[in-house]
Amino acid sequence: RAAFDEIVERTSALGDDVAVNPRKYYIAFRTGRNFACIEAKRKKLLIFLSLDPADFLGNPVLNARDVSNIGHFGTGDVEVQVVSRKDVRQVLELIGRAYAKTTIG
């Protein structure tokens, strides 16, 4: 729960243009479009990011996987997993990259 709260708080604080959009199964973070979604599971958090899955092919981070052709709640082409509090820093860096990508282009 602490990891979830920290991720939501820090993602919301990325910019004044970030909107938090709670849905039935996930929470979406958007500027003009969604850049990250969080889906809470019993023992982990699934974070879906609007990033290019090819960036993770040789270097899987936080069990990153390509979900561009897989049905899932939320939006984004890359899924990463947060299973402990130590994963929070790394996932926040990836969320920051997804935010920067949506605000730039």
C-alpha cells in the first residue's frame, strides 16, 4: 500500500497538467492522453506505460514486457511490475520518461 501511495503521489506531482483519472479497474494518469496506468493486484502493482517496448528488449527492467498486442486494463504498450518498495524509485523513473514523451510529442 505504501508503494502504491507513493507512486500515485509522485506521479500526480510531475506537472500541473497531470490529471488523475480513476477507473473501475485501474487509475490512469494523463496529460493530453494517458501516459501511465496503475492496476493493483493482491501482491503487486502492474504499471502500464506509453513507452516503446523495443527499448526493453535487451534490458528487461522490473519484468517489463510488451503488451501492445495483449488485451489489458489501462493503456500503454509496456507493463512493469512493482513487487516491493525497492522497485518504486525505478518505476518512477520510467513513469517520468513516459510523461516526458507525452508532453514533448
